[in-house]
Amino acid sequence: MDESAAERFAADWLALREPVDARARSLEVLGAARRWAVGRPRIRVLDLGCGTGSNLRYLCPRLPTVQHWTCLDHDPALIAEFRRRGWDCQQVVGLDAQVASIRATTWLDGVDSDTLVTASALLDLVSASWLEEVVARCLDRGAALLFALTYDGRVEIEPAHPGDREVIAVVNTHQHRDKGLGRALGPGAADRLTAIGDKLGYRLAAGDGDWLLGRDESALAAALLDGWLAAAADQAPGRAAQLASWHSSRRAAAASGELRIRVGHRDLFLDHST
């Protein structure tokens, strides 16, 4: 896949998942973030790995105060798409969407007790050391954290196929590969964040944000199956033939509207204010 095709795939994938993400997010965790924001005349929201802006579009109208957003992503094509799509939220009084790597954590320098550090579908891609640094530095400055849609390794597919369990196990192993921030936490990311937060004395609100994919989400299901095949084939190239057979069967079931997929995610909000 050339660079332009990869960029188009990333934008298309994010567009497919945005409405499903919005339905999946935990209302309990959102409620905790809303209670933190109440009474603050203005907050700064720092969105990491912002993609095309879905986190802003979801959170902005649901946070009950004036907001200034800084949105960071390393991919200039996604930032360009973010700017093209725009946003419609009266609470936003300023927005800076910029191309920047989150690897170097200099973006933490300006956070304070009126800052919400947030990300969607990011934590399973980062390393333990990166996450520990971010949480500790946010604690030092009194900032809150809201991480949504962190993949936790749970997958249920109906009707079942004999190859499902093995393929998902291989995919979950692949999730630990370095995504640019060190060995990725993968499906263990939410548990690691919970442990770090408990150790540092954060208050925690947690809830499931599972995808439920059926007939109406067949396009996203197909893209997900394609992604699983690519990851599994990369992790276990010697099983290419059986993986291709599994993929063909699952794709056919998705196309016919028979397939139902649950993908487990966790939402977490951490707050250290008293």
C-alpha cells in the first residue's frame, strides 16, 4: 500500500468507526468528566492522537463549560481532513489542530488543574513507560485524564467459527508490537492505567465502551476483519492459508448480514481534585 493509499485508508477507517464509537462510549465515565468540568469557567482540552477530530466532535457539546482545544496528531493528512471537516460546537472558543508527535511529551508543559488530557482509541498503542510518565506529570499539575475506547482484547463473534479464538489470540499478540512509543501495552492498557492511577491516588471512573457490530455496520465489520487478517498474517506468516480461509468465511458472513461482532473497549476518567 503506497503512502497516499494508506492515508486514505486511515481516514476512511476513522469515518467508519466514528458513529459506532459515539454509541459505544460509557455514559458513566462521561458523567464523571462532566462533573469535573462543572463550575470551571473555562477548561483546556488536550487531545492526543486526534485523527480527524472525532473526540472533539463527541466531547465538546457534552462538556458543560467553555473549552479551548489543542489537538495533536503526527499524520498531516489526518489533520488536513480534521480541518476540512470542521466542527460545530458553541462551547469551543479556540482550537489548534496541529501536526505533532506525542512521543516527546513537551506538550505536557502547559497543563494545569483546569486541563483535561484526553485521547480516543490510543492507549493500547502506547508503552508502559510513556503512560506512566504522562499520568505522573498530569498528577503533578493537577490535570484530569479521559481515555476512551481502549481495546481490551475481548472479542465475541456470532455465529462462531472454529478459527475465531486462534485468530484473535494472534491479533492480540500482534497488538504488543512497537507502534512508535515502545512496546505497546495492547489489550492490557486499561488495566495498566487503572493500576498506575491507583498507585498515584487518582479517583477513577471506568466503564465498558464495547462495539456492537451487526447488519447495519457491515462495512466497519469488513474493514475490521481485513485488519485482523493483516495483523495475524504479519504475526504468523506460516499460517497464511488457514488465515485466508478464515477471513473468506467471515467476510462472506458479514456481507450476508449474518455476522455479529462485539469488540471490548474500556473508558477511563482519572481525577485527583478534592
